[in-house]
Amino acid sequence: MAVMDIAVVPVGTSSPSISEHVAKAVLVARESGLEATVTAMGTVVTGEVGELLALAGKMHKAVMSGKVVRCVTTIHIDDRTDKPMSAKSKVAAVEARL
């Protein structure tokens, strides 16, 4: 399994608040059936790389629907094959060293 951190940011909206638009992307992530956790700066999703890339496209399109005419989407994907990984295990590994 891979872990993706994704931030979908609408640009040029009529308000400095973007939560209305970001919520559309988060809803798509939650409805995907993949484990998704919202953070202050993005959403962390666990799944297979192909699923994550497809989901990133759907989240981006969800924000672009409606009033938003420009959107910047940034993703980071951490994928490894030597051992199982999840967002929780990544955090736990760091916490264990503190």
C-alpha cells in the first residue's frame, strides 16, 4: 500500500476562505472507500498507487466544478514494497523516536 498526501487549492475565488471548495475534494476522498484523513494542510489517503492517482484526478475535478476556474493540486506519494505501510505506521515510527 502507498500513502498519498494531497492538497487541492482553488485559486482566484471570490473569498479568501476556500473550505467550501476543499470540502468537495474531501467528500470525493471519503466516498472512494480508501482510508482518508483530513489534516490542516491537505488530505492523507492510503491505497494502491493507481487508485491514488485516479482519486487525485477526481478530487481535482470536484473542486474545478462550479465556480472555480483555476485549481492547483499537489500530491506526494510514498510507496514501498519491502514492508507494509500506512499513514498511522509512518507517524508511529517517528513518535517512537521522540
